Amino acid sequence: MHNQLKLIKPGTRRQLICFHFAGGSAEYFLPWRDYIDDYTAVYAVQLPGRGHRLTEKLKTCLYQCADEVVQSLSFLPHRPTFFFGHSMGAALAFETALRWEQQGRKLAHFFASGRLPPHQSRGTDYHLQSDEALINKIMGLGATSSSVFDNPALRSLMMPIIRADFQAIENYQRATLPTLSCSLSALLGEGDTEVTESEINEWALATTGKFEFCQFSGGHFYINNLCPTLFSYIENKMS
């Protein structure tokens, strides 16, 4: 089960676990090793069908993914632990955090970025639509350059991953909202068209701990900018 995680950088005092967006991979977070302090170990969750798990069968159930991820996390050392999830990754991080706390482990802080709270859903079905519709959706979010889909080999590799991830997140919604006990930050790009400020602030209902909202320059994928203010914010919460 250790293959669920990829070590981005080592650290000795605390650990930050990052959860990628739909169609993403653990490798997305590799540049973060140059921005996070030396004391923090950074791990990124690697879902099946990509990166070092390329030959594994894709998963389309977010709850099942969380069940497997939390098993990998159980082997981590007992030190202050922080979760960061962007878009689909925020939902997966939340489900993993619930299981983490149910196991008696404590979470120091939860960063929910660019995602509706777990009890809300858009009711979309892009995973059932054509490749073109799904690609247009991805491109509209600013997730990647068009060159990925212009290359037939890359396109054939990426489309099943994107479709499976969209199925997982589009079928996810909590009818009743369980709560975490840690502090929680809801993060949003100023130009994000996927989530409104009022919607993302409802993440406050997902914890009994302290809640904070913070906005950054950029759109849905503001994290692509590797903005120093984002890393300063994260480090401030971890210190």
C-alpha cells in the first residue's frame, strides 16, 4: 500500500500530504520541494493509472480511493500532519482526513483549495460526454496546455485518466456532512469560475475547528503560478 504515496521531499519535523486534481498526478507537486521549508516532509498521493502506478487499474469511486490512501498514511511517523487538496483532491483529502481521524490520528490543519464543500455538487456528467466536451472543460479550467491533447499518444494516455477522475468526483456528494476536528483553510483563486466565495466558505461546516478563508490571484488553477504568497500562507499555518 506504500505505493499510494510519492515522496516529494524529506523533512524531520512535520509532514504535508498533497492530493492532486482530476487528471493530475503526484508529479505535479515536484516543484513544491523548492518552496516548502527544509523541516517539512512533502508527500503526494498517487492514484492508480498514472506515474509509478501507470499499469494499475483506474479507480472511479472516491470513497474507495480514500480507503486505500489512508492505509498508506498509517505508516507515516507520528508528527504534525497537514493535508492540502486542490479541486478533486480537496474532496479526496477530506474523505481521507475523516478516516485518518477515525483511526485516532490527529490532523494539524486541512487546506481545501478550489473545491465545493462535500455536501454540494454541480450535478454535471462530463465523464459521460464526448472526449471533445471533456477536453473543452479541462482547457476552460486552465489545467494544461492544448499540446497535451494535440499529441495522439498523450491524448490516448490521458483521456481514460481524466474520464475516471471526473466520474469519481461527479458521483461524489455527502448527503449529511461529517466534521473534522482540525482547523481548516478554504483557498480560492480570485478568478475561479468553478466555485464562488460564498460556496467555498461553506467548508466551515466541515470542521469543528477554526475556519479561515483566503483568496489568491489567478483562476481555478491559481496553484500553477507557484505563487510565493500561497507557500507563505501554508508555511504560516504549519509553523
